[in-house]
Amino acid sequence: GLQFHRAGHRCEAHQYLGLHCRHVFLNCCKQAEGTQTVRDRPALDPTLPPATQTFNYPCAPVSDSLYPKEAFSIGEERDGENAVEGPVEDRDECLNYGSNICNQRCNTPGSYECSCTSGFRLSADGKSCEDVNECLTSQCSQECANIYGSYQCYCRKGYYLREDRHTCEDIDECSQSIGHLCAYRCVNTPGDYQCACPEYGYAMSPNGRSCRDIDECATGTHNCSLGEKCYNIQGGYRCLSLNCPPNYRKISECYCSCPNYLQCQNSPQRITYYYLSFQSNIVIPAQIFRIGPAPAYSGDNVIVTITEGNEESYFSTRKLNAYTGAVFLQRQVQSPRDFLITVEMKLWRQGKFATFQARLYIFITPNLL
């Protein structure tokens, strides 16, 4: 080794030398032929880095040296005085001295340099690593949670995290929901949704989902004249005018009577007006009206027919028993529509027929469900 040095080779230029000369603890000694020896190496203090420990042990004769012409001593030499012959193995300072050198990464070929893994940065002391708060510079589109050595993006309510793990996308609750979120219409909004009601005739219920009808007749928001009756229906109202035919007297808002029996022998004795409202999703067939004498007597018998307003055959009549008849809606009405049908009941009592008439205003309203 000394001969190698005398030849002008610097130890740090040798390809097999791992550390700078002042950190090399294995010195090659050239002795006389056959007098090489190796003295046992003292234990190193694992709590101290290599440069702080110095041991001076001269070469001593040994007969079973691994290399016959070489022996080793442990010590610290001045720069430029240490040289090697043969291969030198790099010593992993990080493995030998642990966190006393570096907190995370440190070993390099022939030396060491502290570095940190992803998510950390080197502290001012040059050896310890501190967590990097990636949320200060992250690409999260909404919220960021800094975690030890990394970070995680997350989204606010009403959004979901896309596959890139950074971008938040709005959830369309209206299209993804199972069942009905809203009774009438669902409107998707960023991060949420809102239920809406028809523009006129309805108001949102306190639950925020269903629509309640506005009774324009009760609130006085209708435009019916003084001679008309306001009738509230789902989503609106109707202005109805009750006019009794000639020879009839108006008894109430919905009842006309013929006072002269002789003048009404071939006409109904009484005309009664009824107002019915149904949504278009009513289950068909549906019984919507019943008619019969009150009171009924033993031996009474009735015949019920529809005489006007059923040109499209949406309605039919059935006899429930001897003195009761009923009107049925037998076809589905697909859209909102108003009907006025005339139902006539002939009552057979004590050998005579008497005729009664019911005029039914039937209003089919939209289905909100």
C-alpha cells in the first residue's frame, strides 16, 4: 500500500476505495516477506459517525493472513497518505450508524449523503426528514387532507372523486336516484339537487319534495265574477255558473227544482250539480259517482243512464242494486281534461216513474307522482 502511494497514486482516485482517506479505517502495510500480521480490529461505537473515531494499531506478524503480502491496521491518516491494493468494498454508513447519520436515506458509493423519500424534505440539520404539506401546492380540485408522507384529495357532499384521484365531479342525484326524489320534477344543481313544482297552482311542501295544491278559491287569488262559483281543483280552479232551465227554481248553488209537477211531467223533477276532480293516474275502472233515492223504500227500482257528454265513451253506468246506480270512468284519460256529463235516474215507485237528473262536472288534472 505504501508502495502504491509512493508511486504517486492518491487513495481517493483508486476505483475500489469507498470513503475519503481520512475516513478509511483499513490501511495496507507492506512488511518484509512472510512477516505480515493482522491485529484484531476494535469494536466501533455505533452511536458515533466514522470520522469521530480513531484507532492506531500497527501491523503485526501473522501466519494465516488472507493475503500473504498484506496486513491491515486500523487508524486515521492524513489526506493523501492512505492507499489500497486490491478490491475495497463500500461500507454502508447508514446500516452501521442508523439515524445518527441520516433519518431516512443516506448511503452513496464511497460516502453518504442524507436524502428523504417522497413526501418528505431534508431539514436544516442536514440529516432529519420532515413531512411536506402537499396540500399547499396540490392539484386537488376541492379538498385536500395532508397525511404523513403524502396527501389525499376528497370531495364535498354531492361530488365524487374521479379516477385521477384529484378531480371532483358533480353527482347527478336526479338521474342516479332509485325511486322518486321529487314528486313533480327534480333539478340537478352543483353538489345538490332541488325539487320543483309546476309554475302555477302549486307550492312546495315543507318537506321540500312534494307539491301541495294552492286553493285559489280560499285565498281569493281567482278571477271568477260575482255570478260565478269558484271551484278549486288540483293545480288550478274553475269558474262555474249555475243557471236553472226554464220552469225551474234555484234552491241553492247546486240544486234546481221544478215547483209545478204538471209542467215537469216529462222532465226531471230535480237537477243537481256535482263537481268531481281526479288525477290522470286514477286506476281504471274507477267508480266516481253513485246515485239513488233518499230515502229508499221497499219495491223501489231505478234505471241509470248517461244522456249527454259521453260521446267518446269514457264513462259507463252500472246498477249496484235495485235502488242504486253508479257511474264509472272506464277509459284512461291521458292528459288534463274537463267533462260535463248528464246522468239521468228514473225511479219506479208505487207504479209510477219519477225522473231525476245529475249534472257532473268532472275535472281530470295532471299526475304529479
